Amino acid sequence: MPTLSLVMPMAGRGSRFARAGHTLPKPLVDLFGRPFYWWATESVRQAAPVGEIVFVVLREHCESFGIDARIRADYPDAKLVVLDDVTEGAAETARLGIEALESAGPIAINDCDHAFACPDLGDLATALGTDTQAALITFRSDSPNFSYARLGPDGSVTGTVEKQVVSPFAIAGCYLFQSPAAFHDAYAVFRRTCPYDELFLSGVIDQIAQTGGRVDLSELAHHFPFGTPEELARLDADRLYAALPWSAPDPQDPSND
């Protein structure tokens, strides 16, 4: 099974959480005793072998909230890419993180505001070593709040669409690419032709699919989004721990008393 490189683009300002009264940057918002980014990072690490990890963060979040120190405490070997300002979207933020990778192998780009169980993540990574150029991790939904995979008559991924329910499969926010080169080639075209006012990561996948590249799709066993204050408020600790056993507090740890 190949080793994934993991890029965590976390250089946004999280305005919805700020408007709801949260004072911390979104990656640092607490979820049952852990920051958001920990849940997202561990969701990948617990599902497949991960080598390099790169976090892309804002300088203001380092200086005002110590996000760099928090990350290094949890992931001492991770690399940090520190940006002076927000970018034009998650795809551009991810590109800057990918440039810090040494590996030329498969990569996962993961949003910081969800947790999930994906038993076949390792199989998806293995397929990226063959004729598959990218892969999407999805969950079932009929809400227009999400991005969606567009499917052809044979069930193959033919593209992605923002905020339109064109299939039952909403995009969860973890994107796999065969290599940094595969990402960069598709990103360069998407940046020139992007129809949106933001450079979404799903648009890079769409570019690959539109030009005939194979994009695999996996439906998650469990998905817990917390990208909005409303989603965060709906989460139940017992349900989360039951679905993600690796996340449950250790009863032998005195800090959990």
C-alpha cells in the first residue's frame, strides 16, 4: 500500500464562526477537547499510511493564536507553510502546500472541518498508482449546501458541480491526486478557466474528469461535518466516538477525569 502525503489547507479566516462569537480561528475551534484540525488529520492517518504532512496557515493565526505551536505539539514532524494573506481559494492554498512536499507520490488534500471513517482509503491510494488520476470521498446528501460529483450513465465520475444536487454523492472535502504533477497540471488549467469567484478544490478534480482522466469515487462509512456553527452544534460525542473508535478518550488518561 502506498504512502500518502497529506496537505491541510487552513489559511482561511472562518468568518461564519467569527460571526457566531468564536474567537479562535476555525482550525483551532474545540470539538470535544481537540481542535478541528486534529479530527480531520487523524481521519486520514487512521485510514491509510501517511508520510509527509504539510499544514498551510495564516501568519496572523501564528502570531495571535499560536496555531503553529499547537500543530507542532500534535505533529512534530509536520511542515508548516505560513502565508501573509488569504489566497483566492482552497485550491491555491493547497498548491502552496504541495510545493513544500518532497515526495512525488500520491497526495491527499483534506479540509480541516470534518471527521470521517473511510475504510477503503488505502485502496483508493493504491489505485492512484495505476491509471487513476484522482479520487473523491463522498457522502449521500440532497442539500444544495455542498459540492457534488457528476456521474455518467455508467456511474463513472464525469465532473464536479458547486452547490447543485446533480447526484446523490456530495463531496466530503478530502481530495486525492495521483501526484503533485497531476494536481499542478489540472490546477493550471482550472485557474485560467475557473467559472467561480473562488478556486475550489473540486474544480481541479472537475478539470481532470472533463479531460478524460479517471476519477474514482468512494462513499464514506461515516461523515461528521463541522464547517458551520450549526453543524458543530448538532454533533454528538457518543455517536462520534462510536463511529471513530480511535477518537474516544482513553479512560486511563487522568486528564480525561
